[in-house]
Amino acid sequence: MKFRFLLWMLGRLMAKASRQNPAFQEQLAGKDLVFQLHTLDGKLARHYIVKDQRVVSQRGKAENPAFALGFKDAAYGFATMTSKNKQLAFMQGIQNKDIQIQGNPMLVMWFQGLMKHLMPKKKKPEQKAA
């Protein structure tokens, strides 16, 4: 259930960023594709449509995704996508074959680059005047 919610929320965040975040929109420029995140057991899938610098997500599998990331199960997918060091978690998962990439691996790198634009900016603590 957590992973399902995470994938849905990811779609909401990307949709919002595609409307409001210029850096995110720049990453979408010239992209017209569909990608998918799913569990390898086939129990859970969500796909994301990138078109005209906008992102829309839909539940279920896509017909022909440009790339797909498959996680061994929902718990593992949730743990990987929420880990502190996502890059390390992904690399270990791919090496262990707990994460499988179908399609263009360069687009997976592009997707990971998109994710850094979704995290809220941390506010710097205000300095008190002496």
C-alpha cells in the first residue's frame, strides 16, 4: 500500500513540477515518452506520460514504455525510493537483480535527474542580527 501511494504521489509531484518549476520543465523539453515503475511480480504498476513539457500518471501497465523500472516487490520498491542514498540503493538493487531495467538505460539516468527537482528546498536557518 505504501509503494502504491508513493507512485501515485510521485505522479502528483511531477505533474505539479511540470506546471510550476522552470528547472523541471527544462528537463522535460523535447521529451515525448512513457515510462513505468512496477513490481516484478506484476501486482503493482504505474506509468507516467511525458508530453509537451507536462507529466501525467495513470495506474496500470503502459503498452510500450521507453523504459521501465521493476522492483522485486512493493516493500523493496518503497525502501529503495525512500532511502537516504537513492543512487547507492538503486545501484545495489540493479547488481543484486532486485531491480530490473527494461528499455533505454540512459532514460533511467534522465529520470533520476528529474527526481532531484521534486524534493522541497530546505530553508536556510535565519541568522539573528546581533
